[in-house]
Amino acid sequence: MKTPGPRPVPDRQCLQSILYVLHTGIGWEDLPQELGFRSGMTCWRRIKRWINAGVFDDLHRILLAQLNAANEIDWSRAVIDGSHIDTKKWGSRTLSSPPSLAPT
């Protein structure tokens, strides 16, 4: 029995479209259909669903673990960046300069 509506876009084709948008910086609505990419809106909804499900966080952890186990990460070039973490509001107690990381 045939189900109504369009067939779901395969995950692999959505991922290819998502990677193309992220690599080129084009808008979702500008995905070139002649290259076999799917609807930008469909891919945008899929990436939102995957982000909410933690797919990319899991993928990141798995890749780091595998690269680390294979000794393929040069940790001497690693940088800790907390710019994406929300900070607490301290009001008048905010620091005028960042605290020193040097040992005391």
C-alpha cells in the first residue's frame, strides 16, 4: 500500500546537503538542485532535529576518541575556548580584566 505524501529524504542525502551549505555558506534556499541536493527547508529541519537529539555532540566525542586513540591529535596545538559558554551575571562584581592562568 502506498502512503500519501512525498517519500522521506534519506539521511545521507540530507547530510550531503547540510555539509554543502556549511562548507559554502550559501543559504538553505539556494541549494543547487541540479547537483542532486534536496530541499533546503527539509535539510534545515533535519539538522535542527539532529542537533536537538545530540547527534553532532556524540559524533564529535566519537571522532575525538578515535583520533586520540590513534595518536592523531597534536594536543600541543589545542586551545581552550569558553566563548560559547554563558557567564553568570555578577553586576558590579564583574572583572575588569580576565584572571591570570599562571600558577601562584
